Amino acid sequence: MSKQQLIVTILGTDKSGILSEIATTVSEAQCNILDSRQAIYGKEFSLTMIIEGTQSAITKAECILPAVFQRLDLLSMMKRTSHHEKQNLEHLFSVEFSGEDAAGLIKAVTGFFAQRHATISAFRQRTFKDITTGKDSMRCKFVVSLPASDNLDALEPDLINLFDTLNVTGKVIDKQKKDPNENATSW
């Protein structure tokens, strides 16, 4: 019997037990959680997950999850999707940059990767007041997967050149070339 998949995105106030209730409901619908990402922003959280099950199980999940979300005072969206494929980890890079906060920085860097048909699978940005200069500053991190057809040797110099034109500093780390000083595990 063929499997169906459903992407579920949830946003709400972070409270203990929410994830447990959602996981229980997904299980009661006879579905499995294939992948999920959760982030907490102050007192709010967001969760995106992809669940899988038979057509009738996914239909059941689509019917019973909204009532749970409403009871827990959560905003939600659901969308059926085609076959979920795991991320290409062959050409995976970590990209970090920081500098004075200015309009268009994220647009320029994401545009750089869009031109290369790269996939940004994780993105984190933080703005803060630089204690030395008193100026608004930013720090940004991406996890990027590049297609094998891209010129991997040109990636780092091209990106560093872009950082120079944007007046930010940054680095590119090839996730396949493990840093001997790094003891963090990969996700």
C-alpha cells in the first residue's frame, strides 16, 4: 500500500507537553513523523514536521489534528506533499557571516545561493548592539547543500568576494572535511 505524506506547520505559545500531545495524536492516526524542526522565540515556538501514513491515515490526521491545535490555541497549516527525500549531504557547507546590520544583506547572500540552485536547509540570524561601536550588528548562519554540478572550488572565493562587497566578514566550512577541533555531532 502506497504511503502519503503531510507537512504540518504549527505556531503558538510555548507550553510544556504540546509536542507530546501532537506526537500522540499523530500516532493515534496511525502515522509516523519522518522529520521535524522546532524553534523557540521568546515565549513562542514554531514546529514543522512531515508525517507519513496510508491515504486513510493521512486523511484521519488531517481531520483530528486541527481540533487538537484549536484546543491548544495553536495556529496551523497542513499540506499534502510528494515523496519526502532526505537532504543531499554530499556537498554540505556551513556558511557564517557578520557585520554591521544593513538592509539587503540576507537578500544578497540568499540570492548568491539561489543562482547556484543550492538548498538552504537551516538559517539563523541574530541582531544585536555592538558594545564597542554602539552600532546595530548582525550574525547569520546557513547550512547549504550544493548540487554536484556546481564548481565547489569556486564557492568559497566567490562567497568571500561577495562578503567583501557587502562589508561583512564570513567563512565557509565544508561539512565533509571535519574540523579536528570540532567535537559537536552533526544533525
